[in-house]
Amino acid sequence: MTLTPTRPSDTYSPLYFLAALGAGGLTVTFFMWLMFWIPHPGQPVPVFEDITAAFATGSLAVQAMIAVALAGIAGFAALNIKSLVWNLRRYAAWKRSDAFEKFARTNAQSQVLALPLALAMTVNVAFILGMVFVPGLWSVVEYLFPLAMLAFLGIGALAFRLYGGFIGRVLTEGGFNCAANNNFGQILPAFAFAMVGVGLAAPAALSTVPAISGLGIVLSTFFLVTAVVIAGLALILGIRSMMENGANPETAPTLMILIPLITVLGILGLRQGHGLHEHFGAAAAPGDALSLLSVYVSVQVLFGMFGLLILARQGYARRFLFGAENSPGSYALVCPGVGFAVMVHFFVNRGLVDAGLITQFGPMFWAVTAVALAAQAAMIWLVLHLNRRHFGAPKSPEAVPAE
């Protein structure tokens, strides 16, 4: 009998897909720098040629920014893919275990939607890698959009199959424990459908072919509606249970899941709006974007205050981030920080700057952007800290028989 040390990740949970999701989200935060800080005439997103031109002609500060952004994109994209592969292997083995059979009869069964959520994020990461590091990609991008849409539709079909297994069971057999639903964990499926939707909305915004753009608008709208309906019902059920039973300390990070959900749905809407403007004459004024983005940020701040209040009252950080207890649900803390950072970038650039309230790269621009950068830095630390805590060698391992 061989003895091996234990790590938290040795006891598998599908919530570990959130580790891949967090790394992918941080990839997006670095892409925001290139998206809004360097010129990219001719297309709505920066590509390899725009980045190299900005590096060649930019100041030392611009060159440093580009270098850090590219390093961040490459590093966290690699971490995203590595984590996704690890999860897929462990998930396949875990599905054949007795632990999965027990898991599949509980409220937590819906956590399997973290799988399509992570897959959809990785497809988005792959697109970022292509735009940033592949020369000439934009010349063939119209051929890639149909392939990307097929990939997202495949992931969406997987998400429906997994969610159908959960909702079909509880609505035909019963057994949903309302008392144990004292969190917002049931919003996770909505997050997965929204991530598929935002991927389908990319061709809506970027394609020059009206048919592709229109198809992207229609398909992404379906997933948007699906996400909103599920999130709305789960929000009501979760609040009802928490008011009666109090919030579950271990799953308290889910109380802020609406923050990244709002970001994903907000970007989905912006992408659709761009496509409608370019191809279908539905022009919007800069003030419309400012108003909408202000609502998004307000909802995020509100739920952030709510979630942080409960986390502080329950001593979550002391227990699960720095104490003796561990929970894979801790990775759910990364998503709100990343989502908020990305939304602030859009609020500043597509809201305040486009509406003429502040000047791009002026003092107020950097003052508000600093909020996004602070959130990004905090989430980088949190991802690295959680990875060491859950996947690194334990400081005081307990020997257990190896399988």
C-alpha cells in the first residue's frame, strides 16, 4: 500500500471547472487593454497587425503595456487550457464513481453546468489568441465565424442536455431540497447559457455578412432569454431559502454570481446592438449605451456590496481562503472580480468616453480605469493563491492510501 499526501483537488468537484473559467476571464481582462488602449481602424477589435503597428510607433509606456498584455493573455490562456484539460480528465473518471451517483441526486447536480461554461470560455479565449498572435487572421475571419457558431451551438446542446437531466429529475421525481438552496448556486446554469450566447453574438458584431450577423443575433437572443429566465427563477428561490435558513457559509461566493452574469449579458447586448447598427439600421446614440452601462454597473455594485457583507459576517476568507477549511466553490470568487473589471472598462470607454463626459487617457479616465485594474490585480492574486491552496503540495499532508 502506497501512501500519498492529500490535496483539496484530490476530492473532485465540477466546481473546479471554475478554475479554468477564472483563468480564461483573466485572459479577457488583459485583452481589454488592447481593445481600448490601442487604435484598430477597419475592424471593431484589435488584431495582430494593429498590435505590432502600435508597438512599433508607440512610446515606451505603450510598448510596456502591450508587452504586459500579451504576456498576460498568453500566460492565463495557457493556464485556462491546462486547467480545462485536467478537469475534463478528472470529470470523466468521477462520472463513473459512486460519488457521482450520490451527487446526481442532490441540488448540486446543476453544478455540472460548469463544464459547458468553461468550454464556452475556452472557445472565446481561443479567438483572443488568434486575433492577438496570428498574422492575417482577419482576412479569413469570415470563414471562421460559421465554425465558431457551430462550436458554441454544440456547447449549448451539451448545456441543455446536462440541465435537462437535472431539471427533468427534480420536476418528475421531486427531491429538490429548498432548505439547502440557501445560495445563488442555481444561477450557475444561467451563466453557462449566457456564455454560449455571448459567443454566438460575436459574429453578430464582427461579421460583414448580414446573414451571418443576423443569425448570430437570433441565436444569441435565444440563449440570452434562456439565461434570464433561469436566473430570475433561481434568484427568487435562493432569496426565499436564505430569508428562512440563512446563507450557506460554504456557498456564499455564489451570492455575487450575478456580477459576471451581468457582464456577459451586457457584452452580448452590446454586440447585438453593433450588428443591428451595421446591417439593419438600428442606430443607437452614445447616451443609450451610457444609460444601459450605468444600470449594469449599478446592479453589480449592489450585489457586490450584498455578497461582501455576507462573506464578511460569516468570516469566509478566514475559514476558506486562509484557514484550515477548503472549498472548490472559492473559485466562484474570481468570476465577480473579473466580471466587474471587464464591465468597468466598457463603462469607461463605451459609456463615459463615447458620451463625451470624460476625455480618453485623461485624469478622470485613469481614475475610473484604476478601479478595473485594481479588481484585475486582486483576481490575479486570488487565482494564484487558490491554485497553490487546492493544487499545490499540502503544507502538512495527511497520508492516505493511494488508489
